[in-house]
Amino acid sequence: MFAIDRRARRPSLLACLGALLAAASIGLSAYASHGGGEPLAQQHLNMAALYAFAHGAVLAALGPRATATFGRLALYVILFGTLLFAGSLAGNALWQWSTRLAPVGGMALMLGWVLVAIDALRR
């Protein structure tokens, strides 16, 4: 009943990367809770973990279903935005990197979600 021809299913890079983002977010959150550090650094790590987990779960869920080029593009923009936004915050907390890429990541996230909405209406 649920047997799907294995050849019909293709690996999903987006789903794989989304799952890895979600996994990394667990580590970030645990480090923020148990690693000590300044309150601002902990806050940045928790925020990075929240965004990485939420968007990673979305990519893992929607990645395999994105068959049209426009839909895949929307998800890659979300991936890019998540890496810039969460990466900037985590890099700041862990290695004192600048957070100047966080706004670019946030804008990319918003654009990605708008593209997902447009793709939903185009179906």
C-alpha cells in the first residue's frame, strides 16, 4: 500500500541540509545553556539555534516536495538566509565575528518566504 518505487524517489539536498541545520541547532542551544559565557552571547546562540531549527525543519519537510525550479529557488534562498542570519549570530557568540551579515540574512529569509508564498499560489 505504501510501497513507492525507490527509483521514483530522489535524494533531496535541501532536506539533508535542513536536517543538518536542525541537528546543529540542538548543539548550539545546549552550548548556550551549559557552556556559560556572557548573557548576550547566550542570547545570540539561542536565537541562532531557534532560527536554524525552525528553518531546518521547514527545509527538511518541504525540500523533497519542491519539484518546480521556482519552489526550489525559494527554499535555497531560505537556506542562504538562515546560514547568514544564524551563522552571523553564532559566529559572534563563539568567535566574536561581526553581526553585519545578520540583516542580509534576515532580508533573504523574508524574501525566501515571500517566494514560497508566490509558489504556493502558482500551483
